[in-house]
Amino acid sequence: MRIQKAVITAAGRNQRTLPLQTLIDRDGVEKPVLRIILDEVLASGVEEICVVVSPGDEPAYAKAAGDHAGRIRFLPQTEPLGYAHAVYSAREFTGQAPFLHLVGDHVHTGAGTKRLVEVAQAESCAVSAVQPTRESLLPHYGTVGGQRVAGRADLYRIERVLEKPTPTEAEQQVLVPGLRAGHYLCFFGMHVLTPSIMDILGKQLAGSEAGVTLSTALAELAVHEQYLALEVEGRRYDLGVKYGLLAAQLAFALDGRDRNEVLAQLVELLALRKAEAV
């Protein structure tokens, strides 16, 4: 199975402007967030990219994409029916091909996207990136349960998916043997999905648009075909939370060529604040 397509969702009411914000990447180059995400996708070997946007946002996104704009298809989500519907809006673009999926309001450090694509191609099935996450953070993430794949320390066979479970629900339904106590496998914001997900989303959206999430579709996917979770390193940064852009910028700066300069400025700032507090 070869992954040649990617779908990036960026149409959410509170999400649509975030990919247009500017950060300085690891190389010290100022770029829109969208460009940073596109660079990550292209580095994984994927060549065809679709960005799902709110109607009318296409020109702003094309400008933010810069030199990459010519290889991107911008698709408007014609109705604000949520994240699952945004993914489903790209069904004609994906057709019968597997595809990489990222969200436009998260950025990542590490090489998780490339590894995810490599594992999905090797295993010929859907694979989602996950990280062990402490139970206090469960209200923020989709969570999976299953068993570790024999002979692999970083790969799990998914048996169940829950959207933002309570700690009690997680303990009863998605406890994964071998993880540290109080930790669960939560989605990392990147997936490689098979064409089946579009069929599942279509049926679920036709039946109940209000109650459909991507997690509910992934839960059904796990019933019908092999679906794996890959534990990845690195960090994810949600740009939509308070100080999210600041945290992402610091992460890139401390992981890049300007690390020493940024550290020096932080030390100077902290020393100044300490002196002011005395």
C-alpha cells in the first residue's frame, strides 16, 4: 500500500485562522503554520494534498501555502457540520486510495509523520499515531484500547476507540496491558486511513450528523479491518489553546539552530523578572 494523498482539515470556526499564523521554524525561517504542516507532509513522501477550508478562505490559504500552492487542492466545507464532516468532504479527492490525515491547528516536533506513513505502507492498513497520556488529560483526546503487536514495542492492534472518555470509562474499556499505571494511548493528531473510513463516515453522517465524530467512525473501522496504533516520539502543540502559538514557537526555537540564542534570552528574561520580584 502506497500513501500518495493527504487531507488537512482547517475549516473549523475556531480553527480556520490558525494555519495562517506565522511561526519561525527550526531553520530560523519565518513561515505560516500551513507551510510548516505542508513541509511535514511532503517530507513523508506524500505528493497530493487537499486542504479542507471554510468557503471563501481559499485565497488566504493559497497565499499562505506559498510555493506549494500549485500542488494543493482547496476544498470548501459547504456547511459547518463538524470535524468528521470536514474529513468526509474530501471523499472525492481521496477516492479509493488510502490517505494521510492531519489537522490544521496542531503542529508537531519529531519525525512522527514520516514514520507513520512508513509503517502504514509496510503493514498495508490504517494506522494512527498515539502517545501514552496521563488520565487527567483524557477529556482532550480520542483514546484507543488494544494489545501490543508481538515483537514490537511501539505498535498496537486497536480493538476499541473512545472519544474523550472519563477515567472510569477508560479504565473499563481502553486499558492497554504494559502501559504505566494511569496512562492510556491517546491520538497524536495524525492518521493514515483506508478508503473504508469514507464509507463509514457517509453512513454515520446520513444517520445522525450531530452525534458523529471521527472517533466513532474509527471505532467501527477497528471492527471491520486491521487498524493499528503507532507510538511516536515528539510533542504536539494545539495552537487553539491559550498560549498555544507561544508554546509551539518555543518548541521550534529550542529544537532548532537558534536554540542557544533563545535560551540566553529566556535566562535573561527570567533573571529580570526575579530581580523585579525582590
